[in-house]
Amino acid sequence: MYYSGQELHVEHGGGDPPPYPQAQPAALHPQRRRPSAFRVLVRAFIAACTVVVAVTVLVWLIYRPRAIQVAVDAATLSRFALNTTANPRPVLSFNLTAGLTIRNPSRRTAVYYDVLSADGFYRGLRFGAAALPLSYQGGRRADAVRAVLVGSSGVVSWDAGAFGEDNQTGVFPVTLWVLGAVRYKYGGLMTTSATMLSARCPLALKLVEASSRVECTVISF
């Protein structure tokens, strides 16, 4: 150690001494905040939805449900008459009998029919309906059911002219709709909620003459 003028010098073997650590402002070291209860609930909800979707896709890949198949084997129109003098509106009297085949083509999926009916339409207007006696159907099974629509229906917008033309040709364009609420059971794992079944069966019917087989178009299932 020595003095030179008024300055004091201290010799060190390793150069200048290391600086003292400076205290950092508190703002530079923010404390970790715990996630709020809302964020925890959102994350749990997203995780649960992901699991549900994954399970649903896996079940679908395993069981692979296929569309229900509907066909009209034969339909007979024994009465179809329009009374235009009825008061206050024309009345259509009808008697339609249809034999249908409803098939579940899926091998591992069963079907519950909560509601099932056959509805008759003539030129876009509904004239009658009949419940179909089918409530459960196992995999790869076809069931024959019979629909009988009989009675009379009065509709304001019946087109008497168009009916007269059809009556003259002897062919009536009748559409049979098979409508219902169905649930699917995937083995012993789960049963789905109800979905709507709708199948369109266009028919060209002659009086007292059975029609040929018609494959219906399933629109939703």
C-alpha cells in the first residue's frame, strides 16, 4: 500500500474488485400468480369435452352405424275419392294399405324406435298417417311392418282439377313418408339421444292394384 499525492491506491492481484450486486426493483421480479378459479374451470371443461369427443369417435370407429334402410314391398289403394261438394271444404276419402320392410344393416348397433309412423301425402298435402309397430331392432335385422291409412281428410287447398286428371288417368302420385324418433345402442357401452328418421317413398298407385317394390330414400337417420 502506498500513497501517491492525495490518491489512495490498493493493489490487487486480480484487477478491479467485482461490483456489489445491486438490488433489483420489485417490478422486475413479478410474483407468479395462481390461475383463477374461472381459468381452472375452463381448462377442466375443455379437457372433459376433448375426452368425450375422443370416446365418441372411438365408439363410432368400432361400431360404424349405417343408415337404416326402408322399402315399400307393395301398396294397395282401394279407395281414393274427392268430394268437392262437401261443406265447407272438399273431403278426400282414402284407404291405403302398405307393406314395408325396415332394415338395420349395422352389425354391432341396435336401434330403438321411440316413435315410428307412415304418413301419406298427395300432391304435397298430408291426408293420413298410421303408427308402425316396431320398437326395437337388433343388428343386421329386417322387419316387415304393415301400415293402414284409412279415413277422410278435408283440406282447403285440394286441387280438384289436378285430382280429376289423376282420376282420369287412373294413377295417383302418392308419397309415403316413414317418420320417427330413433336411438342407437352401441353394444353394451352407450345409447345415443333421439334423432329424427325420415324416409321418402314415392308411389304411383292405381285403384285396387298392388304396386311394385319401391326403395325409399332415407334423408335423415
